[in-house]
Amino acid sequence: MGVWWFGPRRTFLRPVDSPPRLEDRSSVDLQISPLWSSADPTRPRPPVPGPASPAPLTRPLSLRLAAAARPPARHQSRPPCAWARGRELGAMWAGRVLHAALSGGPRGRRAQSALAQLRGILEEELEGIRGAGTWKSERVITSRQGPRIHVDGVSGGILNFCANNYLGLSSHPEVIQAGLQALEEFGAGLSSVRFICGTQSIHKDLEAKIAQFHQREDAILYPSCFDANAGLFEALLTPEDAVLSDELNHASIIDGIRLCKAHKYRYRHLDMADLEAKLQEAQKHRLRLVATDGAFSMDGDIAPLQEICRLASRYGALVFVDECHATGFLGATGRGTDELLGVMDQVTIINSTLGKALGGASGGYTTGPGPLVSLLRQRARPYLFSNSLPPAVIGCASKALDLLMESNAIVQSMAAKTQRFRSKMEAAGFTISGAHHPICPVMLGDARLASCMADDMLKRGIFVIGFSYPVVPKGKARIRVQISAVHSEEDIDRCVEAFVEVGRLHGALP
Ligand code: PLP
């Protein structure tokens, strides 16, 4: 919600005041759909003429928006609330400014020079990124995600070794079918956040399934795991509390922690002595929460959860693990790092994604104690103020979990292929960081070498990505290879052969 800026030819939507408090919503957030009928909400009927019905479509858009900015007629006998009045004034003012800009008046000239100034600043920023060699360009895939893809500008199919599609479920026929069925039955989307009118039975079912999968009390869905991380810390921790975070945690954990008012401690990557020292310092706070990635995506290394849980128990702390690069495939039945390391009963909170191994569409979640999930439904801002996950996404993720709970075969297939790749590459003389994880960073050291080798791999039909500073520390450039259950053994062998050829060409191998 917010003020709508409008003009005669172009329309901009932009909130210019803070959103209404939740308590105010009942008075300002009544939304009338032309298809709504009080007798039968599912049966379409023409809009009822009257002050609350949408403006006739024949009126110019600017007038319709101005009408929309006015409070509904039933409120007009009362003085309009400050927010509604602000919205109306904002709409009128925005219309005048845009009119002036388009008619070339003094305000228009000022707006144009502000735009010119902005362009200058942006160009300088962009040049800085190019100059630093950190420009990220995107290859455009013209097929489904999978082990073999087509990429715009590259002739023929290529073997894909750089997606988080660890279990190959992104294009699994049953997953796609489940998405189609949910789309058909439950529609394209909810046009609403969860707590207003955006909760369907499938959302509740998936939350229950996630909690069951992780053997936790309850779960809550978010539009992404980035949002789950952005929502958790602020909702849970107060200035009386402390959070202790691994220095190499994912950006979304770092951002989520920034948003909260708890005391912040950063311990050195996987350094348990440092974590213990920080836990001792943090004894003065009410709650202590240790936050770590389960598996770190740049190195494929795994948090020492047994040691973390032992320290947490000694110093009365809670443990939070981000399982984005573990859910679905680490551990004997794919439950994640906590299963792999035998601490499922000691990790209090898990955040993870539906956007990687679990079908790869999008969405994230928190799973953990029931009261925590209840609190998040009341307080977590990305949950309260962002749209519900679309039914097709829910359908795909739900089927992915069913497949994993029915059988262990996919998880085992991925583990065997990971082992094949790691052992063949190491036998050829390469250093592969981490252990057992399908993220297999081929360590090369030099940034240019990593980039040139990745380009030459693509010429041989193999899609891998080079990473260098600042994404990874200086001198630790690498090519990150990701194995999927749907790679065949021949695919793995072809990839290794290409690495050996290209490695020799560039002097990375003798
Ligand atoms: N946490 C980790 C460790 C990740 O790797 C990612 C994604 O790259 C996220 C969180 C964000 O997940 P999502 O894509 O669902 O927002």
C-alpha cells in the first residue's frame, strides 16, 4: 500500500509514506474485485455501480487512479484519516510534477537535470564494477534446467555442471506434473499475503510436510530463503540477546542479522576456539543464538555441527542452521547436515530453500519449535508483507518432498556420482575443496587461469563457472563444479576428461 504517483501518459507506482500499521488495515485495505459477489464469492458477476465499485474503464487512467486514492464513500462523512489524506495529496502533487516534467516547465527542467545527474552517478558506479573485473554477465538458457541445456549463442547442447539442481528435480516429470495440477486446481496465484486471504490448503499441507521431513514441530513458508533469513533474527531477537555468526555465512544471514537489534558477534570461519571465546563473552545476554550455514557454497565445506552443538549446550545457546545447500541430499536420507552429523535433536532452527534441490522453483522456509513458528507468522516482515507462494511452486516442492520421503535412490545416486567426480579429478592431479559435497570447487589459485579454463570448458561443451576475488578470497580462485543425480556416469567422465585437457593446455596440470 502507499501513494500512487500518476501522470497523463506514464504511470509510476511508489509508496511515499510508511505503510499503515496492521491495526489500521481494516479501515483502509478493503479491496473490491470486479468478480466478487457477496452471494457466491466464486461466481463472477458484473461490478455493482456505486461509490465503492471500480471506476468505469472509459475514464482516463489518471482520473481512475485519483479516484482510487480517495477513501471509499462510506468514510467520506468522517474526516479522512491522515494516511488516506496523505495519499490523496500525494497523488495530486505527483500528477502536477509529472505534467510539468512532460510540458517542459521549470519543475520539468529540474526533474530532467536530476535524471541526468542520476545517469552520471550510475554510469560511474557501473564503470567501477567493470574496472574492478567483477562484472557479472548472465548466460541465457533457452531450454529447461537440467544436465543438458541449450544456451543462447552457443551451438549445440551443453553439459551443465553449475546449477544447484542437486537431485535433478527441476525438470522431473512428476514434479512438473504436480506443478501443472496445482496451477489448474488452485490458480496462478493468491493476489494476497498469507494472513489476509493468501493461505490455501496446499500451503498448510506443504508446511506440515516440511516439518515432518525435518522432524520438527512446525514450519512456515516464505517467498524465498533470503526472506526466511531476513525475517527470523529481527522477529526473534531483542537488544537483550546475542547472535554469533560464522564470518562466511551467506549474505542473506548477514543481512538478516543486520536487521535485528541483538548484540552481534562474528566468529572466524569454522573456528571453534573463536566461537567458544565469543560464547563466553556473550554470557551476559538473555538468549544466545549461534548461526551457521550447514554447507558453505563456495568451498563445499560443512559446518562442524557436533562441536557447535556441544559448545551451544555448554554455554546455553541455541543453534540455527541454514540448510540451502544440504536439504534433500546430505545425510543418509537427505534430511541435511544435522542428519549427516547426527545432531537432528540439537539444532533448534532450520532455514532452507525450495529453490535448489527441492524442485528448484523458489520459496524458503523456517522449521523448528511450534511457538517460534507462531511468532514468525505474527512478526516476520517478509512473511507479513509479501505475496503468498504461487500454487504451482507449492505443487512442485510438495512432490519433490514426496519423492524424497518415498525412496532414497535419488540421494544415493547423487552421492555416488559426486564420489566418482571427486576421486577421478584428484587422481588426475587436481585439488578439490571440501569433502563428499556435490559442490566440488576445483582449486586453481589464479583468477585469470580460472576464467580462461572455464571459457575453454564451454568451448568443449561443458558449462562451469570460474569464481575469483571478491566472491572468494584473493589467490583462491577456482572453478565450481556441481554434480547432480541426473548426470550420467558418462557425463561425469566427459567433464573430467575436458578438465584434464584444458588443465594441461593452461599449465594447471603437468
Ligand atoms: N542461504 C544460502 C546458504 C544460499 O546459498 C541461498 C541462495 O543462494 C540462500 C540462502 C537464499 O535462498 P533463496 O534462493 O531461496 O532466496
